[in-house]
Amino acid sequence: MQKTKPEMTASDVVEIIQLFNQHQINFYLDGGWGVDALLGEQTRPHADLDIAVQHNLCRRFGLQIPAEHAEIPPSSI
């Protein structure tokens, strides 16, 4: 039995972006969808959506940050 990979569709991305905008959350698209957004077209199927937000917004909205994702101190940028 072949497992199908999950797909993040363009309509899924638009829905998520609208949700962030509706709640006035500043965010950055990253990864494959970020590149496709800059190109203005979907270049390949995507299994996920990479979004970057300020760390304090994660706590504000009850999001848990996995331990393997370290916070980057602003002083190191």
C-alpha cells in the first residue's frame, strides 16, 4: 500500500494568510511557498507551509515551539 504525501494547496495557503491578516499578525512566508510567492506561481507540490512569526506572538496565540527550534536572539542578527 502506497502512502500519499500530504499536500499544502494554494487555497490552503491563501486561507492561512487571510487568517493571519484578519488577526493582524505580522508573519513571513518562508521555504518553498515563500519562493513561489515571490515568483507569482506554484512551481511544485508542497507538503507544508513555513511561516516565521515573532516569538512573543507564539505565546500570545498559545502556540508551542518545539524544542528543536531555537530562538535566535536579536543581538545575533
